[in-house]
Amino acid sequence: MINDVSQTQKNETAYSNFRYFVESLRNMLVEDKADPTQVLTVPSTATDSYTLDVAYGWYVIDEITSVNGTHSASSMIMVNTANPDVAIDIKSDFLVIQKQILEDDNQKTIGNDKDGWNDVGDYEIGQTVPYRYLTYVPNMNGYSSYYFSMHDRMDSQLTFNNDSVVVKVGNKTLVKDTDYKVVTTGLTGETFQIQITDLKATINKYFYASEAGANPETEKLYGQKIVVEYNATLNESAQADTGRAGFENDVRLEYSNDPDSNGTGKTGLTPWDTVVAFTFRMDGIKVNDQTPERKLEGAKFRLYSDEDCTKEVYVKKASGGDGYTVINRDSVTGDTAPNGAVEMISDSNGVFNIIGLDSQVYYLKETKAPDGYRLLKDPIKIDVKATYGADNRLNYVKGDGATAKTLQKLAATASFKEFYTGAYINMTKHYQTDVDTGTFNIKVVNKVGSKLPATGSMATLLLVATGTAVMVTVLIRRRKNEKMRILKFLKKDILIFITGLAFVSYPVISNYIESREQAGQIDTYNSSVNELSSANKQTILNEAHEWNDNLYSKQKGLSEDLGLEYENVLDLGNGVIGTVEIPKIKVNMPVYHGTDSDVLNVGAGHIEDSSLPVGGNNTHTVLTGHRGLPSSKTFYSIRRT
């Protein structure tokens, strides 16, 4: 059976004097314990009609054994011919209840109403998971009272929030502990129950108060929509079960189905309806670019849910010792980190795992590079996408979370800016995933730069000398054979000659390219400075002055626990903290944090233990740079000053 409560339930019985009479007669016969004339048992495979041999007269046809999923019912017929053929349709309501989970990603594309409500969702560990039931008020005409209870059971990885329950009937919100109660104790195999002891009295109070006490009772038009909403939390025990098979939550409805019992004993049950939630994990590793097998220890990271890195996804050490577990972000208020929150650090194997992630976009920011390596300037954008089966989105079947019917695919893509040659390059990588464990593997690479010739102009002279020697050798060899035509000469030795020419031209060409790149970096930096407001400029300068003051007084910059780290001071987002210009030797190049090789290959570097270049008393700024490289003159002409 597929639950569907999208259609308005219609009242199936019509009250009339005859109907009142039939019900009164039936109730009197039950109270007098009258023996039935005949008892007919209908087999479960019945499809045909049944024949009863009875004499002339009136007969009450009553259902004495309830059928699961339906109300009991009765009808009255009169046998007044010798060969009557009477078709009796004993009507009763068929109750259904539908459970749904709210998917918090791409809500406008999910569910029948495109509002995110469906049968499948994915969440972070610690995040609040919204659930709801949908059902309708059944036809309760003929009942003195009516028991109505929703039974819920959820996997142990989900924690029920008792205070979150809200019950609505039509446009009315019921009152907890007055109209209904939430029961969490004394249950077997269930998490909680929402019990309405007398639904009929509750509905009459809110919708038919003016008709109270009518005798005989007037016919009521029921069918109001019932919506029950509550929350659960995906708890820490989910860290051991990322990916398939997910975490299930079931509901079924218990209701009165025999008016003879007046809601005091005989009830029916609907089948269980199930929804499922998933969570995922990231297995991260920090490595050296030129020696991938070398794992880097001591890199620090923080995770964010926004591009500006203002909304941190806090983590703590996993209880199982396997990396870090996401902390409940819904409980975080303001900018204060919750208790237990830590910064992720790559271990001796370069590993830092994050357990309990949603299918969404995250931003992984390196806050401290391993010793001897340069900090990543920009966060890594990680887009995690889970693909679910369209059928199970709306009609999930219990147990299908362990199969490809539900969670069909898991993909993870990283987008980042690579600062390697003095310019930013946009990069995209697709990570390896394991849909069964809900895992994707991310490798954070530290590029140390290529090995270039040693500092100074000798390398440049060597390249020029080599190229010149090659060209001269070719020309001398050609002159010894005066009979050789110039055309033949070009055809035979053109490649050798061009190679020599390239050696000779390399310093000039590369220096031109590098100068253009440096000019672009400087223009970007100047634009960033000009776009800053006066207040923001002053804030950045104040941080730098504070750093310098602390450096002078304590011989060390501000500690990390005070919120400022060396790589972040004076950083406007493009990697440049300033420029150095020496007009006499025509030098104008960007200045970067640190003195790593990839910095000195493209500009000047600031020595960390010296003052930041913002001026002021007791400050001494030290900048470093090459005297010349094959690819760039840098400070080649410094000897002229």
C-alpha cells in the first residue's frame, strides 16, 4: 500500500432517521448479548458474493471482527421476496498516515509540493532533523468516543526532542497535555507515542462547540487535515554509520475501529510508514606536491558553510578516535564556539578526517601551514552532492536505504585558487568517493615550487653564454663549407640555431612575462586597497601595529588564541601585503608573507620575525629577494645603487 493523504477525505456515511434506527438497534442487540442468527467468516482471498439462507424479515448485518486498517460497519436489509438478491456494500473509512522528513538542500525541487518535504534527507551530525505526519480526521459518526494515537520508532542514532511536538487539526493548534499527550516511557520497541484519548471530543470542542449535547447527535462532517511536526537530532553515534544504510524513522496509526467498544478497547493499526536520513564523511590528507608519499603533520584547518568563512562548522575530536565529528550548529549562538570545539590538525600521517557532513557546499580553510611550508591563501570550496532515486524520494520502502534504490551516487568536487607562479589559477578536482560508507577523499597539496638556478645573475649569464656558444658553433661550421647554400643551411641546422637563440632570449622574454605578472599583482593589490573603506583600512593597519607592538615587547607576534595569525595580518585576499618600489633601478614588485621559495621566485618576501611594513616607532622591517633569476631580474640591478 502507498500512503497518500494528498486528497481530501470525504464523509462516507449519511445520517438519516433510518441510520439512527439501525445503529440504535445494533447497540441494543450488543448490550443484550443477543446471539447472531448466522456467523459468516470471509476469507482473505474473497472476491465473490456470499449467500445466506434466511426466512422473510428484517436483518441487521454487523461486522463483529474488525479488519485491520478499517472501521467496523453495519447495515440493515429486509428479505421480502422468495428469491432475494441483495448487494450489500458495508462502507468504512480506510485510514492512512504518511511520514515525511524535511530535506534542507534544494528544497524548491523536492517533494510533491516542492517545499522539501519528502521521504529522504541528509544532515550533519548534531543538526536538527524536522519530521512530520500527515493524516485526516476519520468519520466518527456513530462513535461515542474515539481513540487516536500515533506510534513512532526511530533508530538509535536519532534523538527525539519531546518539546518540539506540534499538533494541528485544520487551522487549530491542539494544546499539549490537554488535547493530547506525548508518552515516552513504558513502551516496547517504540520511541514515543502521541495519544489523543478522545479525538471526537477534541474535534467537537474546536469545530462543533455550538452543537454540544444534541440528542440525537447530528451528523458531523469530518475529514480535517491533521499535521504533526516534531524534531530529532542526529546524534554522535551516527559517526560509525555514514553512507548506507541510513537512519530510519517509522510511524503507524492506532485508532478506534469498533463503535460498540466506545473507544475503550478495540482499535486497529495502519502499516508502518518509513523515512530515512543520511550523513557523510571526508577523509582528508595533507601531502607534499613534489613528494606525494611525504605526509605533512601539523597543518591546521577550520570548516565553514559560507564563502566569506564567517559561519564556522565547529568540530570536536571523534569519540571513536577517528578524526573529528561535527558539533550541533543549531545550538551555536553568536560567534562563540561551543564547548569542546577544536581546530583540526593533520596528524603524523597527514590525516584529518571530518565525520558527519551534509550534502552541501563547504569551505575548508587552512589556518596554519606545516613548519617550513606556505599557508594556502584561499579556502577550498568543496561541493558534496548525493543523488537519490526519484521513486524513493516520495515512496521510501523500509530497508531500501542499504541499496542503490535510495542513495544512488555520491560526488565531491573541489574548487580552489592555486598560487604558484605569482598569479592565481582556478583549479577544479573531482574526488574519489565510496557511496557505501558515504566517504569522499580529499588531498590538500602543499606546492613547494620548482628547483630553479641559484640566486644571482650567474645563472642568467650561464644561459646566455650557452645559447651564444651554440649559435657561434653552428655559424663557424657552416662557414667552413662555403659551397653550402644558405637555404640548405637553414633547413639542416635551423633547430640547433633556434635552440641557441632561445637560450640567449630566455632571460629577456621571461623577465618581460614576469614583469607583466608582477604588474598585474600590484594593480590588483592597489585596487583592493582603493576599494576599502577608511574604517576597514584603519582596522587592518591597527592589527598590523598591534602585531608590531607585541613583537617589540615580547619578541613575538600575537598568539593564535588572540585571533591573529601572521599570514592573516595585512592580507587583503590576493596574497600581497604591500609593494616595494626602487625607481632608480626600475624595481616595482609585490611583497608577500614569508620567505619560501615560491614567494622569492615571484617577488619580495617579508621575514616573519621582523616588523610588518606599516611604519611606527620601534619597528624594523626586513624584506628578502633574489639578486636575479633566469625568469626574473628581481633585484638584479641592486648592485648599481
